[in-house]
Amino acid sequence: MDIRTQIDMTRLPRHVAIIMDGNGRWAKAHGQPRVFGHRNGVKSVREVTEAAAELGVQYLTLYAFSTENWGRPASEVNALMRLLVQTIRKEIKTLQDNQIRLQTIGDHSRLPAKTAQALLEAIEATRENTRMTLILALNYSAKWELTEATRRIARKVSSGHLDPDQITEQTIAEHLNTAGLPDPELLIRTSGETRISNFLLWQIAYAELVFTPVMWPDFRRPDFYQALLDFQHRERRFGKTSDQLSTQNV
Ligand code: FPP
């Protein structure tokens, strides 16, 4: 049976986040340089983005470049940045045709000017699109994001605009890069690694985690559908008991 038909369309996660991992190992297994893996990873980005939009997922966040990725050889970092610019420029029409809005999270102050410019253009061009929001995490790390949020909150306190006793979870959420976005309900990591690696630490407090051995360049529609099915087979209790859930419809 087509795996897609097994998905309960009334219980889709509103927000799916993905740690795209395994490009380098996939390339090595094919006897190719690492950038070959990233290039094929772009095909997975395209396919998963389309699949998510078609199903009706409202937010899709992809971890494209972490703060720690600057530690890679300069040639790989440059190749990744070039690939990003090329992909964004090439896919802007697909984003428009599919009514997808592009957003980013992360520290863009260190991105090459060309990359930042291409991103700004695409964000601006797609800002009115309403079908799905695609969020690229670029030069992102959750500890950086939480540190920045803490600084901004502290400044408001020290300037007298915020009373420390009034700080709530909502205050913190509003100072994160993801302000205004619902928290991801499903986090997928490919390539068999079972770590979070500094990704959306605050936002995934209640997310279901799905780890798959599939390398990112091989991760295509059926793998995405399978992750959604895994999600739907889990019981999300939010700290409550199973009995409470069956009577309460949370
Ligand atoms: C992880 O594999 C992947 C990345 C660090 C980069 C992901 C980037 C892309 C798929 C291309 C550009 C993205 C967009 C959104 C256009 P790895 O290199 O860490 O693999 P390894 O763990 O096997 O070494």
C-alpha cells in the first residue's frame, strides 16, 4: 500500500524540524568529494519541501549550517555557501509557484555578503506566501540564540522597561529567533546519529524525536512519510497520563 495513504491528515504536525545529516558519509560511500553529498542533499531539500507543502505541514525548519560548521575546511564552507546562493536563486520560482514563504534563523552577521543578499531577496520576494513557511537555520545554534535572547531581556531589565518578576516562558519565547512560530512537534535527524547538536533546544521541549539511519541525500518522500507515520504512532502526553488523555482529548 502507498505509504502516503496511511498518514492521518487530521493529525499532521504543524511544524517539522529536520537535522539534515550524512551528506559527507554518503559522498564518501560513493567515492566522491563531500560537496557531491551536499549537492545531492539539495535534491532531498527540494523533495521534502514539496512533500511537506503538499500534505499541509505549515512550518518546515531545516538545519542547513550550524555555528560549529565554520570549523570545517574553508573549501567545504565556501562550497556550501555557493550552493546555498545557487539553490535559493534557482528555486525562488518553485517557492513562488508553491506559495512557500522563506524565512531564516541564525546569526547572519558572519555570512558572506552574497549569501546574505540572496537570502534577503528571497525572503522579501516570498513574504506574502501563505501555504507553508520554510525556515532555513543558517549559522544557527540554540545556545547562541538563548544567549542573545538573554542579553536582550537583560537590556530591557536594566533600562527599566521590564520587571524581572514579569519574565515568563512567553517572554523568553518572544526573544528567540523563532518568535511567532509554533514549536516543532516533530524533529527528524538523518544518518543514524542520535544527538540534538545545539538545535532548537528550547523549542523542542515536547517534540517527538525520529532518528533514521537514512543518509540525507537518500532521504526522499517515502522516508518523510515514514517519519510522519512514526510521529502519529506515538502517544503525545505532555506530562499527563494515558487515562487522562483518553477522556480529555488533548
Ligand atoms: C550535514 O551533512 C549537512 C550539512 C552540514 C549541510 C546541509 C546542506 C545542504 C543539504 C545543502 C544546502 C541546503 C539548502 C537548504 C539549499 P554532513 O556534511 O555533516 O555529513 P557527515 O556527517 O556525513 O560528514
